[in-house]
Amino acid sequence: MPLLKQSMETILCPLPQQIEWTEERWEVPASLRVYLADAAWDKMPLLGRLVDAWQKAGVPVTPSAYSKKQGGRWEAEIVLSLAPERMVRAQGYRLSVEKGGITIAGADEAGLFYGVCTLCQWIDLWAIERENGATAWPGVIVTDWPTFRDRGVMLDISRDKVPTMDTLFALVDQLATWKINQIQLYMEHTFAYEGHEDVWEHADPMTGAQILELDAYCRERHVELVPNQNSFGHMHRWLIHEKYNHLAECPEGVDHPFSPNREPYSLCPTDPESLALLDDLYQQLLPHFRSSLFNVGLDETFDIGLGRSKELADDIGSNAIYIQFLQAIHKKVKHYGKTIQFWADIVLQQPEKLAELPDDGIAMIWGYEDSHPFEEQCQLFARLGLAHYVCPGTSSWNSWAGRTTNTLGNLSNASVSGSDSGALGFLITDWGDFGHMQPLPSSYLGFLAGACMAWKKTDQDSAMSRDWIGLLNHHVFQDTAEVAGEVAYHLGDAYKLSGGPTFNASPLFRILVLHEKWPPSKLVEKGLTEDGLDQALSSIQQARDTLQGHKMQRSDASLVHDEFLWCADVMALACRFGLARLSSGSDDLMAIPEEDRQSLADGIEEIVGRHEQNWLQRNRPGGFQDSAQHLRATRKALLGEDAS
């Protein structure tokens, strides 16, 4: 099959909904004109994208927004136009390659943009074929539209990594080419709220001016920047401070999964001052976003009913208290002219209460394992006519290199379940639990595959059969030697060989970072073996050897190379740590021979140093010390030092 036909059917990201090949051929001319039939100069960035793609392929192009009749000589033309009456759905487009040239008709400006994105990918692939002597394009008619109206990526910028603006801009550019049209920045304490400096002063937060700049940048690429501020649980970064402690459900602190220390965690829902604080935050945050949506969080409120609201919870139940607080926040969000989004985990605990939810809100149904019951949960909302998103994840957190097979299974599960239930959106989440140690490239597979499955419904068999290694090499790493994609894909599954528990984490991550919560006896009960760790270590070393000395064509190729080498080395260190613990036959770290403990501690120190070097090339300094302390605590434990 010619490369261009193959690319349309296998290599494009996302794949189009409908492709019809014709008998026509278009001989690519020595020069081209690209013009907008609607003569709209504000769409000139579209022309710029096509001009750049053609010129990169070696074909001179002249952009124009004037009529065909206004002079000039070109051997062929590419026509861009708006034709909503010809489209099946909003954001759709029709791309035709015929004897006389190429036309793209969009249902709207977004659809026109997506048609251009598809054509640009095809031009890049044709340039490869041209080097082998090809001169013509096959005739084709592509009719395309998105399965999900909203296709988003949510970045965790609160645990503990806040990207630089350059990193955010580059990521928006990449995601937009894959037809992602929504970005959320998950915030707990990383916006520079006036009057609350004690909370964010060490976090290098986003400022209002930066949000405005990012919002404008996104909008130019048909991406909606959606405000996101957790507003109930996950407020420990606020409540540990004396100024806010009195607002906590449990001011004295509770055990929760996101800190080794007892801390106040959720706002007290029965305290009017909790709503007053949120109103202050919303008033400061929301004017910087043009989006009509607002994700207020409200997930994982473990401690509600255990502290100051206990008496009321004993009377009406903690879930009833939760819904009352949600309704109060909904009222405030409406006051600011926004549509509320909220995580659905708490309301799903009592499905009979779903009817009490705001009928104009959007429930965000999340789950991060390939077996998550998306179908069952989505149908609960669909039967009540309640708007909802499916929110799978990249599976990159708590892992370093991701969890490849789980990533693809989780995303495809959400794609099918959400499509079948009529979900409005598909939000790919990228969390940063326990230090956000995974480098950005570990999330690329989740971003790429998620974008494809958000655009076109994809079942698990289809997801697992796609050539994601080739897609990563071409669309992400620009690696003609086809090495980086293979390393990223297989390194992300090396953890499975260990036999240890994999729920929401790699067992290798548990071994090294969560060594107190997961001692050897607990891990062995879940399947961890010395033979498994040896196999994982061998696989990791093989991936490292494959990558060593290899360079990609990306502008940040050297950094990506170092990031993956770091992933391999920290994973290998975790394997050696696990083997040392199993060999000692004890849960007590001091049972490991002193020489081995010192060697492991030295390895952690070296890993932390490289972690910082890589971190600072994509992210702001604030938050790094919080990230590193998770590894440093293990080092101190190995040396018998006080971890505090």
C-alpha cells in the first residue's frame, strides 16, 4: 500500500471517522496557492500552518485570503472554506483530494482547523514518500467529526510540579494538533491568590497574568482553558496553616493517603466561613478564564462526618452533607456565570442521591484501572439525563515510566463507555501523587492514545492492536530510527514482570517510595517475587542499553533521552532495593547488610540530583524539594537516620 494510503488508515492521529478512496490522482505541482474562500484574515494562522507544512516538504506555497479571480499564477490550489450545511456534526470537516487540488470544508472554525491538522500530518508523511520519487497523491474524501464534544487533558500542577510557560505552550501546540480542545490545570494551592501568600509562596504558582496569556494562546488553537480549583477535600495545603486551620473538618488532623503525616484535610462543610473562603478564591481566579466551565473538584472527602460535622452526619448521613455543600458551591459557580464540573466519586457511593444533583452540572466520572466500571457508572447518569464526562488517566503517576498496557485499557474502556452513554467529554487526567516524579515524556503515550480515542470511539482490541510504538516515534519523538517509541512503550510495562500489586501504581514505585506502607511481607502476599524482580531488572536494563547513545530529532531530544535514562535507572534501583529486602528475610530495613544499605542510599542521592536537573528544564523550582523528600525519606531510613 502506498505510504499516503497507509498513513490515512494507520498513522494519522486521530484516525478519521470515514475514508473513501477514489480513482483520481493529484499530481503535486511545483508551486501552490492556499486560500480562504471566506476571505477571513483572522483565519490566517490556518494558512500559516499549511504553508509551513508544504515548505517543509519542499513545495513553495503562497497564502491568500482573496478570491480566485484576483490574479496570480499557481499550478494548483488548496481551498479552505466554512460549510456548516454540508457537515454531519459540529467540529467536523470534509477533506477532498481531487485532480484539481485539495479542498477542506469545515462545519465551523474548529472543524476547519482540524481539517488543516489532518492535512498537515499527511503532508509530513508525503514528504517522506517524495524522497523516494513519489509525485502524486491518491484521490480521497475524508468525512470526519469527533465522538466526544469536549476532549481534554488535565495536568496536575499541585503535586508538586508547576510547568514553565514554555512547557505549557509547547504542550498546547502538540495537543491541539491531535484535536484536543480543552486543557485544565488542577489546582489546590498553585494560583497566586492575593491575601493568601502563606499558602503558595514556595510553590512558584501561576499568576493571573500568566493565566490570561495561556488562555489567549489556547484560544488561538481552538483549545478551551478551563479553570480548576479543588474546593472541599485536598485542602490540606491550606488547612495546615494557622490562618485556615479553624476551617477544617478535623483541625487536629487525620490520616490521609497523600501525606505520611496526620493533617487537616477537608473544609468543614457546615462552617459558613468555608464558603466565604471559596467565594474569595473564585472571585480572584475566574476572571482570568474565558471558559464557561469551572471544575471545582470535590473528590475524595474521606474525613467528612468524622470531625466538626459528625453530629449532623449521624443525623442525616455524610453523603447528604456532601450534596448540600455541593449545592451551595453550585449556587456560587452560577453566580459567576459558569457551569459546574465536579468529580463523581462521592456521589456514586449512594446512586439513589444522584437525582439531587444540579441538573445543569457536569459530573466527572474518573477511574484509572483498565477494569474500572465506566459502563455501569456512566449509565447511572445517562438514565437520569445528567451531563457527564469520562475521565481516564495516563497511568504515569506512581510509576516513573507509566503503565503501558493499563493506560491503553483504561482509555479504551472510557472511550467505549462514554460514547455509549452520550458523555459530553473525555478528559485525560495526568496526576502527580507522591512527588510527581514521572517526567513529561512518560505521559506522552497517554496523551496521544487518549486524544485518538476521544476523537474516535475505540474498543480495547482495537486499542491494543494499534502500532503505538510507531505512532510515538513519528508523532512524538520524531525518531526515524524507531528506537524511542519502543523504549517508552516497553519500559512502561517492565514493572509487570515483578509480580507485585499494580493498582494505581507500579510495585517498583511502592518498593522505593512507599517502603513503610508496603514492606516486603505485604508485597509478597500480593505476588512479588525475587525472580520477578530479576526479570523486571533485566527488561529495564535492556531498554536502557537500547536507548544509550541514541538521539531523536526533537528540539529537546537530549532532555528526553536523559529523562528516560533516569526512569530506567530509578526503576532499576527500586528492583535492587526490593531484592535486598527480600533477601534479608525481614521487614526491618536494618536487616539489610550495612554495605548494601549504604550503596542503595548513595544510589538514591545520585537519582535525586539527576531528578533536579531534569525537573528544572521543564518546570519551576518551587515544589521540587517536596518531590525529592519522598526519595530522601527512604535514603534516611536506609541509613538509620530520623526521616523527619
